Amino acid sequence: KRTYWGLPNNADYDMRAISGSVCDSLGLAVEEIPSQPQNIFIYYHIDWQTAFINAQGLKGKNYVMQVHDIMGRCVFKEEGKLNSSYYTKDLHIQNFSTGVYIVSLITNSQQLAGKFVKE
């Protein structure tokens, strides 16, 4: 089953699970957190240097939309009042450097997040 010259030493997958062990292979020690559907959609168009941000099903009267770079710096912020349950923004990002950006849309009762990559 094993070789000690030339090939990596592999774990013994024939071992049986020890009941109650943290390393028990019969189940997970961490409960899976159910994912909630995100109602925010972000599309970056490289030719137009624009990120199209759309959200639906929003609850609340006020919103804050922020864009952070991968280092956590806020590069754009917009606040306002919601007139409906939809939000749309054409964000021109020609002055942004290339990289990954995180968009967060916060209302009175919910928080949505998404990301895009500027090339």
C-alpha cells in the first residue's frame, strides 16, 4: 500500500471513523449555514468602463451604496432614498485601478453584497 521512495506519503483512507472525534469522517463538525439568495446583480463592461449595479426586492426607505477595493478602502459612496423596491446604478469606473471591488447596498432592514473585477 505504501512506498517511501519517490512518491508522496498518502493518508490511510482505510482507517475507520472514531465515534465522537473532531476528525470523524462520518459527518461534519460544523453546521452548514443556509445561504440566502442575494438580490443584487453586478455586471462590469470592459469597453464602457462601467459597472452596472441592480438590486431588487429592497425593503426600507433609505440606502447606502458603497464600493470598496480589496484592501478595504472605500472608493465610492452614495446615499439616498428608495422610491421603489428596485435600485439601479451605472457606475463609471474609468478612474479605478485594476482589481477586485466589493459592492455593498445597505437599507434600513437588509444588507446585500456582490463583487466585480476591473481588468
